Amino acid sequence: MSIFRILDIEEKSFSSGDTMKQQLLWMLLLRIILYTLLLGFSFILRDDRFEVIILPPNLLALFILIVYLITIVSAFLLLHSHGDHRKFSFIQTLFDTIFASLLVYLSGASHSIFSSVYFFPIIAGGLLIPIKGGLIGAAASTLLYGAILGLEHLEYLPQYLLSYRAIGSQNLLNSMNHFAVKGLTFFLAAVVSAIFGSRLKTTTEALVSTQEDFDRLSLLYKQIFDSINTGIVTIDGNKIITSANNATAAITGLAIPKMIGRDLHTLFPDIDLSNPSPRNACDFTRKDKQKIRLGYAHALLNQPYHFDESESADFAGNQTAIITLKDISEIERLEAQMRQSEKLAAIGMMSASIAHDFRNALTAISGSAQILSKEFSPDYRAETQNYELTNIILRESDRLTKTIADFLKFARPESLGRSWFRLLPCVDEIFEVGRADPKWPHTCQVELKITSDYQIWADEKQLFTVISHLIHNALAFCPAGEERLQITAGDQLGRKGKEMSCITIHDNGPGIDPDDAKQIFEPFYTTRSGGTGLGLAITKQTIESHNGYIDIGQSELGGASFTVFLSLPENDS
């Protein structure tokens, strides 16, 4: 293990134990740096021009090796230890005083140029453990330096030191003077380091407390920010996205990291920040290509809620703006449905009051016309015109009677009674009734792709009306004399991934214009002459009462296709 491993340590918390561990690691690193520099100085000072006492190369290398080994072992033990590190700090302070004493003793005792190394353990101890650490370092340094002076006085020195002229027996009074000055200096350094250590400890504790409060507030803010089900985006003065919550990612389908740092109008090109309205909406295409309606509001932070056109480009300088987002596709659909329901309710009320009177009048007109038609004969030229006029009355009476019937059926839907029945006989009956009508085109070609045993869960009478409406609507747009219809049926997955019964009617007409496709199911909307605009509205209403829906597409025959999706009993909800 290398001592530089300590530079890669990640701070996991701000507890006092972890803070001391980091400080100890830095102390061990500084020890390595200090003695490495001393090794370098020793090689430089070996020049004869410097009259200083230095260690022999082999002894210096051994000394540095011992310092490195003890430091690496200490770092290893520290990294794998937990809890209070005060005892470890005392031991390392003593190690440093021993290293300093060995260096001083081997480099000339009282004549050593390295005696200032004693200040390293004293200051380090005072910073790690205020007051006690510094005093222990000062006391140990004073005692060990006194021991070195005693050995020097008794001439217990390494042999290579005796070659230096300055080295010899020291006067006792001179040695005591050295001891007193150094000891006083050591304890003074201990007091100063204790003062700084105490202030450092107080500052660190205050910083730790502040950091913990900040972390709690940050976590609370993050939890609140990500728990809100409304999308929230913040941008700076350059309209660069600075943050986004989980709801934004869910609404847009974009990952949060891919939004941060991007220009707002790159991701949301239709958002208009110059509009001060608290309720805005725009179209948005999600990442999965699904188109939704996006409702949004915006405001400057710490500013009155307004956007001045002169400031909208840079948000009045570099101020932060907040934008709230919500998918309002379903809300707008429900609003449209509510408006439609209100309209239908009005139609229903109106129909209740006029249908009876209309039917009575039409019955009287139709009955009278039938009696008159019997009085006239088409064989006599004089009566031909009267005969044709009575037929016009009968035809138009029948048309109005059918319109009123459709109107009442739409305004007051029949109750639903579903059961299993085979679809093919129902479709055959529809075509049988249709071919009996004189208006049915005998050139129409019909292809049925329905198995004889395929069954549908629905109200048979209402489904008969639905398919009949769709067939007659398709025939109205097929080219005359070349009418082609194809009807297919089978089970397949619907929009929500549930299995549903599907019936598709294909034609070879011109297809449906995209603009018309949005309105063809609206009541009284029609694109053909003579149409009431209620047939497809009744069809859609009936299908929805079966918990199904209808899709419009392109037919394989070249025209339009209408696909009816009906829920199965096990998936019905």
C-alpha cells in the first residue's frame, strides 16, 4: 500500500471521528513529505562547501526507510480502524518526537541543524488534540532532547561525529542552557498550537453542524422536489435548464441528466415565456413519438409575477425562472367530452319535446299521401304529375322519419344487454337486408374474412346497427359500379395491451381527409349530401358503451378502414 492512497479517500460523513481520521492521514502524508525533503537536503549539503554535520548515506537511507515503513503501517491501521482516534493520535505524536530525536542525535546532537523538526509533532499534536496533544508533544520533545544533551555531555555519540571539530564534551551549564531554551520554545509552540487547535476544533464542529443541517435541508428539498406530481423545471437567465424533477421526466419521457444543461427551447420549442398568462398550453412530442398537450406556467424567482417583453429575452438579467409542466391531454379530452355531454343533454331535452309532434305530423302527412297515391294512376298522363308529387311527399316523409329515429337513438341510447353470439350470421343478415333495399348497388363485391365459429361479446342488436352504419357509410364513398368491401374479424391487443375483439370494414373509396377524421364522429357533421351526420356519432356512442373504441386507418383496398375494438368479459372494466 502506498501512502498516496490517502489522497483517494472519499469523505463519507462529517462526524468528529472521520474528521480526525482525515487529519491524521494528512499528518502521515506531511511526515513523508518532510523527511523526503530532509533526505534531499542531506544530499545537497554533502558538498564540502557547507560546513554542516550530515548522516552517512547508509544510515540516512535506513532512517528514511524506517520512517516510511512505520508511516505506511500506521496509515493501513488507520484506514481499517473505526471509532475514536485520540489514542492513535497520541501514539503518532510520540513516533514523530522519536523520529525527530533520532535525526537530531545522529546529525550532531546540540549542533544538529534539524532540531526544528521537533516543532512538527508539537504543532500536529496541538491541532489534532487541542491542549493535550500539543503539551504531550512538547513534553516528549523536551525530555528526549534533554536525553540527547545528556548523551552528548557523556560523549555517547556515533563514531563518525567525533571527526567534526565542533563535536566534543559540552559544558554542563551550556547543556542546561540549551535544554532550557529549547524546552521553553517547545512549550510555547505547544500553547500556540493549542490555541489554534481549539479554534480549529470549534470551527470544524460548527462547520460539521452547518453541513449536516444543509444536507438535511438538501435531502428534504430533493424529496419534496421529486415527490411533486407536477413537472418542475428551473432555467437560468440564458434559458438553460438547471434542474428538473421526476415528474418532468415522466411527462416528457426524457431522462433528467439529458435535460440539465440543455437550452429550454431545444427540448420545448413551443413554450412561450413572453405570455404572462398563468395557464398556457402547447403541443409536445414525447421521446416515444407520442403527441400530448402540455400545460405550463412560469414565473421569476424572488420577483413579482410578470414578464416584460424587453426583459423576456434574458429574464431581467440572469435571474432564475421556474416553469411548471403538466400533461393536460386527458383534461382537455374530458373538457371536450363534458362540453359534448352538455350539448347532448340539451339535444335530449329538446328531442323529448319535439319528437312526438314531428312524428304525429309526419304520420298524418305520410298517411294522407298514401291515400292520394292510390287515387292517381301513373298510366294516365293527366294524373302523372300528381302521382309523382305524392311519391315525393312519401319519400321525404320516410327520410324525416328515419332522421328523427336516429336523432332519438343518439339522444336516448338503448340499454345495453351483452351476450356471446356468432358474428358471421349477424353480418350475413346485414347484407341480406341491405340487398333487399332498391338503392343497394348490385355491382358491390363483398369479401368476408370471418370464421364461422368466431364469437363476439356484445349487444347483438346494437352491434347490428353499428356494422350496418359503417357498411352504408363505406358504400356512399365507393366509386359507382366498382364498389368493393372487405370485412375482417379476430382478437388482437388493444391500446392498453389487453386482448380485444376487432372488426374492420375496408372500402375502396378515396379515403378520409385528416382534417375530416377529427370531426366525422361529431353529431350532425357530414361530408355527403343527404346525410344526417348522426350515423357515425351513434356508432361511436354505441362502441364506447361497450367499453371499446374505433380507429380510422388506410384500407388495403385503397380507401378507408374503420376498426371497432370491443372489450372481452375478462378485461371489461
